[in-house]
Amino acid sequence: MIVKVCGVTSQADALAAIDAGANALGFNFWQGSPRYLDPEAADFIPALPVLKVGVFVDCAAIEVAKIATRLQLDVVQLHGASGAPAGARYWRAASVRDGFDTATLRDQGAEAYLLDAPAGALHGGTGKTFDWTLIRNASRHIVVAGGLDASNVAMAISTARPWGVDACSRLESAPGRKDHAKVAAFVAAARAASLVLS
């Protein structure tokens, strides 16, 4: 299972998450985010030995490709009107509201869908959960995001049976700064829950 820690803004936080057992890290390249990482200050990313996911919001495909190539990203996570570069491995983000139907997840080029609680202009990182039963029977690879931490990730996994889980704001001491103990607890809980399903 993919266990992703998102909103990483420093090499120290990245290494702490990797040491804890995370196998994917997310880096937010949208300037409207409190977890924005300037691509010019992200030279530590290419050497990281995990799945490196770049988060983009309403970004043209050519800009996504430029940053992805420079920082050797493995996956681009696309929010809003962001375009997928030709040949890129990408995840499409979507919000889950009451009455959500997984049949609406129709982008056949997407490797996975990252599903989060509605966040309005923030495009994620609100710390809010959604009804995981709505996505349990999805035919696509699903990464569950939104309000996850060590206290609830096992329930999210057992309910939704996702391909991956993603946590961000509940693992922080301040926006953009990870609490390493919370990160470790989240990863341990997610890994334990995924073993139960396997």
C-alpha cells in the first residue's frame, strides 16, 4: 500500500518520514498553499529513495512537465484544471461530497484518483474527513486523503480498502512543518492496517 506524507517542505521532514517507513512523499508547488515549496529550493528531492509526488493546482501541462523533469518527480498529482504532460504518470484529485459516485472517475489516463474532503479554494490540507463508505467499491486505484492521522487511518483503510493513504495537516506542528512523532505514528498505523487486509 502507498503510505504518503504530503505537504513536505524540507529535507529534514522528508528524511524523517522516510525513516518512519513512508514510501511516498508529496511536495506542493501551488503558491496558494501554506505548504508551498518553491521549486528553486527543492534540490533535495531527486535523491529521495521513495515515490516523489508533485502537487499542482490549475497549472498548465508545460509548467507541470518542467518542474517534474527538473526535480525528477515520479508522479504528478493534478488538482483543478491542471494538465497532464504527455507520457506522465499522474493522479487526478477529486472531492467527495454527499452522494458521490465513483463512476464519475473517468480519466482513463490517471494511474489513481486522490480523493479528499471538499476544501474550496484550499484544494486540500483542511484536516477534514469524508464518508469513506462512498468509495469502497471504486473500480479505480484510490488514494484516500483528508483528515487522516494515527487515530483514524486504520478505520479509513478497513472501510475504503484503498490503494493508498495520504496525510498532511494532522501530522504538523505548524503549516508546512511536520511533527516527526505524529508522522511515525501515522505510518505505523497505516502499515499495520494494510497488513490486516493483505
